[in-house]
Amino acid sequence: MAVRTAARVRADSVGASAVDLAREAADQVAEPGTVGEHLRVEAVAERLVTHRFACTARGYRGWLWTVTLARAPRAKQVTVCEVELIAADDAVLAPQWLPWSQRLRPGDVGPGDVLPRVLQDERLEPGFEATGEEDVDQVALWEFGLGRPRVLSRHGREEAGTRWDAGEFGPASASAQAAAAHCRSCGFLSPVPGVMRQAFGICANEWSPADGRVVSLLFGCGAHSETDADVSSDPVPEHARDDQLLESVPSGSGVTTDVVTADVITAVVPDAGADVVPASPTADGG
């Protein structure tokens, strides 16, 4: 069976030359000054053409104003069919739309915000159901902290553990790498309940940067309960003097060299070849 290919449509000469009419139609729809240069004309069908103009509006890079013109049989004038703004292949487009519940990220929830309930959350699994036996139920409800409709599943625990390990208070943080000891040996660590106590706890040291946070047992900081700082003191000079309160007197001048005590003088050290005495007291005994 022979396959016939559609013949290429030739652009209508009347419609192709009606660039001014197409621009005028686009100007009536677009914001003033946003219809740019004429880019091309395309034949859509017999006596039906489309003119494309660049869009110069801010934020619409790569978009085109498209004006479609048609001419009736044996008519000498064309009419405007439609005007639209369409995106070309390299146009700037908005991100794919996502529902509000999927756009949220950790940290987005503020006071008064309420998240939608996820019925099939892979991070959760059905919690403990009362058996009717008082002893068994008491252990589950109080010691294990169950009694809730849903509890963390294995997937949920692994996801949280991976996130905490990679966070600010994980073993790879700068503080943990520089610490002399880890949280697992710190007296301020309060282990979390359940199986996650094998890897995480809550810091209860107000001097620690992780106070009140979930920390890895391999995290560490300078506020560890069992580490100590190397405290060293700078040497203190044995004597100190204030040269501004001393007066040098040549030898043999007959001036008495008795030492007068001053608050700021702790010692008097004479210079070689001269008698050093405190400044003479004032007349009022000062």
C-alpha cells in the first residue's frame, strides 16, 4: 500500500505580508512596549498563517507573541483569529506545580501551622493495642511508652538516625572531631527510650552547644563531664615599680635617702652611680 505524504503548505502571500496588522493585534493584548521584533511567519494551513514576535516583558525571556491570521477564499483582506503568548523551547518556565503538602520542608512549620495527616506514612506503623491483661498493658504503656495509634517503624527510625548522624551533632561534625571524649561517657547524656538509645541521647548540659538536642553517642564537645582544661598561669614578676614616682639624686648631694612608702611602689632599685629616692613629700604631708 502506497503511503502518501502531505504536501508542504505554502504560506499565503496576503497573510504573510500583513505584519503590521499582526503587530497591532498583539499590541492591543500585551502590555505597552512588550511586543518585540518580528521573528518569522509560519504557514499553518491554506490561507492560514501565524506571525511570531519576541516578548520583551521582564520575566518572560524566550516567550513569543503569536498572532494567527486567516483569509477567506477569494477575499483580499485577512482577519485576526487569535493572539496568545506561548513559551518557546528556551523559555523561562515556572517549576512544576506541587500540592502544598508536598512543597513543605523541615523547618517550614511555624506557630499555628498544622500539617495534613498522612494515612499511609512509611515512617509509622500501628502501635500497641491493649490486651486486657493489666500487667502486660501496664508494661507496654508506661515502660515502653506505647499506647499511641501509631509508632515509628523501622524505616522511620533509620531515616531519623541517618538525618541526626549527618547533622550538626553527629560524629562527623567539627566539634566531635576536636573533642577529647564522646557523649557516650558523659554524665550529662540522657539516653532516648527504645532501640535508638543504642546510638542517640539528649544532652542536658547547659554549657554545651547541644543542650536540649538529640546527639549521637559519638558526638563530643568541650563541656564533657569528665574532661578538664589545662589551666596554666602566666609568670608574675617579683618586683614592680613606677618610674614616674622616683627621683634620681646625684651622690653627695646631702639629700636623705630614706624610703617613703607609696601605694604603687613595691620596691626601689637604685641605678648604678646614683642614689634613688622617692619623690619628696609635699608640704601638706601628701
